[in-house]
Amino acid sequence: MKENPNTIQALTNAIVRADMWLSQASATDVSKVVPPAYLLAAMLNILAASNPAIKADEIKLNELLPTTSSRRRTPNIGE
């Protein structure tokens, strides 16, 4: 923290702003800004928790969904 105080402060500010926004946002507002792959990952985790035939950690979202930019990477379920 002593080595990167500006980075720590910027991260703290971002978390506080995000928390403030989330406290006032509707589910629709959140769904508009969350990448579809993250929503899909959450749904697959819920399905896997309720159905042992679904192996969430074996599903590779990177292979199912293209990324929208070179900087954004879709997560795999097991991450």
C-alpha cells in the first residue's frame, strides 16, 4: 500500500462509487452493464449446484462466447 497509494485510493474510490450505484440501480440497470458471459456464468453455476450432471468447471465460456474487445476476457466457470 505504501508503494502504490494512488492505485489504492483509485481502487477504493471505484469500489465506493460502484457500491453507491448498485444501492440505487435496478436489476435491469445492472443487467445492461454486466457482460453477458458473467450472467451466463452465474446461471451455469446455479444450474450446476442443483444438477450433478452439469459440470460447471468443465464448461469453457471462452469457447462459447466471443469477447467484445481484446481487453475483455470472458471468464471460465471454474475461475
